[in-house]
Amino acid sequence: MDISNWRTRIDELENMIIELLNKRAAYAVEIGKIKKQEGLPVFDASREQEILNRVAEKTRAQNGPLSPESMQRIFQTIMTETRQVEK
């Protein structure tokens, strides 16, 4: 397979990632509504730590090229950005 084929595959994955991130953000909007109704804060440190721990565990289990710490940083950014739409 040449570089063009690999780039096409990456482009397809990027489209899927964008779709999934938007779906995740839409769910966060709904969660934000519930939090607002129930008087809960947008930021839940224990929930975010739980997610980061799970991400690290799954990354270790898959043994891919990205380290658990790299994947945690990616997810930290995702959660930070998603929190903005949850408000």
C-alpha cells in the first residue's frame, strides 16, 4: 500500500472521529441540561478521573503505539472542550 492509500484511510478515520466527537458533545449538552435542573456543577472531578483511569487501562490493554499518558491527554482535551458545550 502506498502513502496515498494510507492517507485516504486516515481521512476516513478523521471523519469518523469528528462524527463521534460531535455525538459525544450532543450527549454532554443533554447531561448539562439535567445537571442544571438538578443544581449539579458542570465539572465533576471524580467522574473525569474515572474516565482518565479507564482510558489508560484500555490503552494499556490494546498495546497500541500511543501511550496511556498520551491517550489521557487527548481525553482531557476532549472533556475540557465538551464541558464548554455542557454549560
